[in-house]
Amino acid sequence: MSLVEEKKQLLQELRIERGQREQYTESDPRRTGLIVGIVVALLLLGAAGAAGYYFFLRAPKFEVDQATAVAPSADPGATAILQATGYVTARIQATVSAQITGTLTQVLIEEGEHVTKGQVLARLDDTQYRAGLMQAQAQLASSQAALAQYQANLEQAKRDMARSEDLIGRHLISEKEVETSRTSVAMLSSQVATQQKQIDVARANVRSAQVYIDYTTVHAPFSGVITAKAAQVGEIISPMATGGFTRTGVGTIVDMDSLEIEVDVNEAYINRVQANQPATATLDAYPDWQIPAHVIAIIPTADRSKATVKVRVAFDQKDPRILPDMGVRVSFQSKQNANEPPPKGVLIPASSIVEKDGKSVVYVVDGDRVHARTVMPGQTFGDLKLVQEVTPGAHVVRTPPADMSDGARVALKQE
């Protein structure tokens, strides 16, 4: 039953008939004042109930983002001094293609498949290249047969020259016949040498034809995981982009052991980062999983459009859940004295702290309500602030609206 219906029922019960009202009025004036007081009280109670109903059930909601208050690093000797966002990247990644243009006859890969170095990924139609190999082999055999003939003729010419030199010594033939024999030997020796070079050329043609046949088989250049399959059987692939329906690759391989992080650090804070500095990485996909990491190097160039410097960060632990192009947040840490205790309190976004009546206030989310809590902001760690008045794990409004107040109703923004 609603408040309005309850009020009507109470008024109905308190209604006095005309005769009774005259009787009460004539008999006791104080009774009339009591009745009027009760009616006024009921009206006030109804108004208060309606106002409470509106405030608690009809008050407008604020759509907000919330952040979780976290304690400083569990490592008592490490404190986050800077945070930056970036992506997981692979240092060893390749889109594999054939070195020649051809039609695919086999594609032996699928996305997510692990391959090893040298494994066959695809094959092209090799009919033309095998015909070329057979032709080169035939030319080699022909050159070798011609060489054998020239060598036989040369041996015969050498024997003829020996007999001519013997006969000229006994003055049985003329000098001209001896010179003719010597010239024949020289010519045949030259032909043999030329034919040997022709055989070398024919062998090179055979090797070249064999290389082209080898090009029709696509091998994995390194071990990794297939992340993309770019072509199917029957399609034409080419190492050069020619447009149309020609593919430029068979698939993409990523070496998962080469995964690292690339983050953009504001150049105003790059002095806080150095090589081999410890860090903690948190993947957007697994916000509760903190992965130990360290700085590999600072890329010695800045992006003038974003005023940032790129930093390479390595994972200290490999895990199958880490995938290329995942979003990641990196907390760069500094080592303190081992005897120095970690700072007390929790870390919350600096944007969660607002000024109200000269005090620093955060709004702690409790169900669909928020409660204002006065805090004393402490040390700054990047875009986080250290406070002691909030418990670890509590949810706070990330950027409170200016008109938010204690007890306001809230709803989380939908992604």
C-alpha cells in the first residue's frame, strides 16, 4: 500500500459525523484541538514520507567510473614511482611468403598452430620449374657428351703430332705437316677447355632450376605460433604486391618467447626510468595478475606529436596467457633501503580526490551509494596518490562530479 493510500485510510478512520462533531464541540473544546493536531501531524508525516520516498528511490543517479584502492607493492623494497600504458609486442614476427610468384597447391597451417623452424607451411605448383630443371639437366648431359668427343679427338691429335715429330726427325715428312698436327692439337685443347666451361654453365643452370623448385615449398623461418592464415589453396601468392587477387603472404608467425612490452612515457618523467629498472606489468585482460618485469632499454628518440619516449620492457616470467597486442599497464619501481618499511596506506587515482569545503574528499562506493570520506593525501606515485583513510580493496569514484554529495546514488558506466 502506498503512502497516499495509507494517509487516505487514516483520514477516513478519523472522520467524525456531523452530529458527533457538534457533540464533541459542545461537550469538550479541547477534544477539537486534539483532533486538529493529529490531522496536522499526519499531514506532516505524509509529506516527510513522500520526500523520503523521492530522495531514496527517485533521486537521480550519477554514472561514474570506479577504481580499486591497492596497497603499495608487496615487495617491501620496491615502490612504484611512475606508471605508463602500452602494448605487448613481438620482437620476432614475420609474414611468411614464397620467394617466387605461384599458385598454392597446399596450405598446411591453421591459426593457433605451433610450428618449428624448417617445417613445411605451404607448397606452390612446381610443374613449370620441374620442366626447367629437366631441360637444364639435359643440357648438362649434352655438354658432357660433347666434352668426351672433344677429349677423344684431342688424344688422337696428340698421337698424330707425336708421329709427325718422329718422322720429321728422320726427314720423312715436311715441316708443314708437323705444324698442321701441332695446330690441330692446340685447337682441340681449346675446344676441350671451352666445353668444360659450357659444362660449368650447364651445372649452374641445373642448380638454379633446383633452387626455383625449392622456392615452391614454403618453410617456417623460426619456431613460433601461427597468428594469421592469409591464403588458401588455389590462390596466387607473390613476394611483391601486385594488386588484384594476388596474396603477398601465406601466414604470420610469432615467436612467443620474444614477447615484450612497449610503453610511451611522458618525456617530462623519462628521467625516472633507466635500463634494468624493476617494474610490474598488469594486463588489461587480467587486472589482478601482476607480472614481474624490468626495463630493457629506452629508445633514444622522442615523438614530438605526443611528447613521449618509447621504453622497452621485458617480462621476467613467460606465460601462455600473454598475447601480442594486449593492452598493458607498467608500474616502474625504485628500490629502497631494505630496512625501510613500505609506505602505509593505499594508492588511489589522484583524480578521485576533490576539494569540498576546504577539505580533501574521496567518495567510497558502497552498493549503489557513495560515502564521502575526508582524506589527507600523501606521497605521489605517477598518477596515484597515497592515502591512509581508505582500506585496501575499497572502490572509489575515479572522477567525482562537482555536484556529488554524501549518500548520492551511483551507477557504473557501461563499457
